Amino acid sequence: MSKVKSAFFCQECGYEAPKWLGKCPSCQSWNSFVEEKIEKNSSVKSFSFGDQKSKPTRIQEVEQSEEFRLQFDDKELNVLLGGGVVPGSILLLGGEPGIGKSTLLLQIAITEKRKVLYVSGEESDKQIRMRADRIGIKNQDCYLLPETNLQTILNFAQEIKPELLVIDSIQTLFDGNLESAPGSISQVRECTAQLLRFAKQTGTPVFLIGHITKDGSIAGPKVLEHMVDTVLQFEGDRNHLYRLLRTTKNRFGSTNELGIYEMLGVGLRAVANPSELLINQDNQQLSGIAIASTVEGLRPLQIEVQALVSSAAYGTPQRSSTGFDAKRLNMLLAVLEKRCGFKLASKDVFLNIAGGIKVDDPATDLAVAMAVLSSNADLAIPKTIAFAAEIGLSGELRQVQRLQSRVAEAEKLGYEKIIVSRQGKEKMEKNRQIQVICCGKIEEVVRNVFG
Ligand code: TYD
Ligand code: MG
């Protein structure tokens, strides 16, 4: 006889307690405990990867093996995964609803020429077929399974022996041995553990889709992120075309990779030359626009920063920012007030990063400040100038990482000038076509640009 037991779990971090608690002792979040029934079933097998008992071995004596990786047709994805997917690894794809998680994995399932089992707990097979028809089915060996029971899924997976197993989504699965609802901490954890065991024992890579919570983290315990080998985050604005796919964890590669996709009527396409697309190419001179040379991951990216400054219509001036940290904007405005006589208290400021992209690269600071000043004075910044510097509290320009690649990208895209910090000037490569202007303070930049 199995014993039914219940316990309380923190929905933030997965901490287990025998009674309800107001505050989690582990992650300090308030009011996060939910009761979940758990059944201690003695028939549930304990973890083991094969029969062999493991024993400690000297590191030099461990057999070296050239890691085999499955390559996809989608080059962008191969790069993101550090050169392909490692057999037996588990990948978690997170992102907001409607961003294209299901589309991306379905696209892989139906365009790669290998046997794939696509399990969906969210859509029926007919709905998936409709979506697949839009993208175009190229794979003869893609199986669909609309199912949420983990045992059934594992049985079919063992029978079909796919080369890739896709689960959409981990929050819809349930294990019949547990009584708690699908999506609860214990279900998510147990289902992931079993899929992990399946992946390791059969060498099948498993791709999981994970929902995210309001604050953008993957729903379910952090444990989930610890359990999987790779975490990919899909970012971007679903009303815009562009989607950024970022590796936030990768046991088999670097986490600095970034893929840029475009959502078309026929699925997602990797964007080869994002900078050109992100910048409005017409040559009109408009005020309030500045080009930032940013780096996302390892990838240099030119982005357009747009600002609108107008007299405050109501008593309290409004500050609004899309794609850029609002606190950072306020700080920059305060610096501008002190250094450049920008009258903060009587102006509304709206800031937007074009293309629906979010940036957190500090090198965007200078372009933000210049866009604000340009809109305020209604003077256009020549379209041939790019900016790359962080701004300190006293208005000084600070050095940024990977300056060479920023300069090289701006040069490649035909910019004539790039304004950077004076610090690190010695390290600059000489004889470039682009003119690199080194400034020490924001006032110098203003003089340089507006004369
Ligand atoms: P979806 O992949 O279901 O997002 P998620 O699984 O992350 O919730 O939805 C992607 C959105 O993209 C959806 O609103 C429909 C749209 N879409 C296209 O624009 N083109 C396409 O070819 C497809 C399949 C979807
Ligand atoms: Mg979906």
C-alpha cells in the first residue's frame, strides 16, 4: 500500500515544508507556499544510469572521446548550442506566450531529416498539422502525439525510438504517481527527472518548452533550470518581427551566443544581417535618433535609439522607456541636467529601442543621451555617426567591452564616425576607414556632434 501524504512547496524555489509557511526560509519570498499531495510510491524506481556501478577514476585515466553532436540544418541553432546538440542532453526553451516557442520546435521537428517525436499537451494533432502546413513539412519521419500523461509518452518514446523528443510544454505533463496538479512544482520536477533519465539512458536529446512567469523567469522551481543541460530564452516583442534566442545556460558550450530570428508567415527564419534590418535605411535627417553600437552576447549589433522630448503637459513629467531600463534612463537624464543644462523637471521623455529589442548593454548609454539631447534641441544627428560608451555619474564616458568588434561592425556598415570613450584609446587599432573619435565627457560629445 502506498501512503498518500501532502506537503507544502514554495512555488518560487521548490522548498518543501511539512506545514504552511508565510515566508520561505530558502528564497525569502512571501506567501509562496501551496499544498501539494505527494504519494510516496515504493514501486517508483530510484535513479540509475545503467547497471554498472560507478567508481572513482583518475581524471587522466578517463577515456577521452570526441563529443559527437547532432547537427541541425538551422545553422543559427547549431551555433547557439555550441556546435550542435549533444546526445542524451536536455534543453529547456523558455519565453513569453505567443513568442514562437512551439513554432520554433515544430519547425525543427518537421524540417530536419531525422526521426522526431513531437509531444504536445497544448494543441491537438489537427491544430499542429495546420501550423505545420504553414511552415512546410519536409520530414517524412515526424510523429505527433497529443498527450499529457508522462508514462504514456515514455512508452511511445521507447517504442518509436526517435532521434529527438520534443515536449510542448513541461508544465502540462503529469505523472500518475503523484496526485498534485500538472504544472505544480512536484509534477514539473518529477516529470523532468524522468525525462532526464530517459534522455541519459537512451541517448536521445530532449527539448522541453517551459512557460515563464510574470517576472520573466521560467515557471517552476529554479531546480528545473539546474536539472537541464541547456537553457535557451526566446526574447523580443511579439508584436514585432524580430526574436532573440539567447543561451542562458549551456553545459556543452558558451552562454554568449545569440541568434536572431524573424517571424514570417511561414515560420521563423534566421536573420543573417540583423544590423541592417534594425536601422531605418532612409536618409532623412530626423531629430531624436541616435545609433548605438551594442554587443549582444558576442555579436555586435547596431541599433537605433529613438527619443521624444516634449514639454510636460501635466504637473509631473512623464518618463517612459521601451526596451531600455527606466531607472538607467532617469539616471542619464539627471546627468544631462547637471552637465548639459537639460531641464528635466519640465519635460516629458519617451524612449524607444527600435525593432522591439531589449538592450542591457551599458554602451547604449551614450546613444540614449544623444537621442534625448537631439530631440530636445530638435537637431538631427548625422546618420553617419555611431555611439558606443557608458556614461558615469559625473558625465564621464567610460570604456566598454569589445570595443574592437563594435568599431569593426560600424565600419562594415558604412558609418563614417564612431564616438567612444577616451579610456582605452591606446588599445585602438590604427588605420581604419572609420574615424574613431575619443571623448572624455558628454559635453565634448555634444560639441563634437552639434558644433
Ligand atoms: P507560438 O509558436 O504558438 O508561441 P508560443 O508557443 O511561444 O506560445 O506562436 C507564435 C506566434 O507566431 C503566433 O501568434 C502565430 C504567429 N505565427 C506566424 O506569424 N507565422 C507562422 O508561420 C506561425 C506558425 C505562427
Ligand atoms: Mg506554444
